[in-house]
Amino acid sequence: MIQILIPTIIIVALSIFLLSIGIIIKGKFVNMHISGNKAMRRHKVSCATTQDTEARIANDHAVSEYVNQ
């Protein structure tokens, strides 16, 4: 049991260290959000939350869906 546990812990620790090298060197975590991507902003692509927020803004030119009686 211990013969498998020790190499596993070493491999996991080494993997975490190697994956964190970019964060350690740059000093910050990469922005993975879609609004943080310049190419996506250039093509005017935004996340669903942002699109939902924009859709909820009152539109002065919207047609009323209710008939006044």
C-alpha cells in the first residue's frame, strides 16, 4: 500500500508544481472568462450572464405587449 501511495503523492505534487509555474512567474492567474478574451470582444461575443443583463435593460423603443383596455 505504502509502495503505491508515496510515488502517487510525489507525482501529484510534481504535477501541481509544474502547472503552477506560469502563475508563479507571471504573478497572477490567467483570466479564463469569455469577456477577458480580446478576440471574443472583437467579435462582440459575451457570456450568457452579460447577455441576460443587457436584455433586461429597459428599451425606450420597445413595443408594449399588453393592450390597454
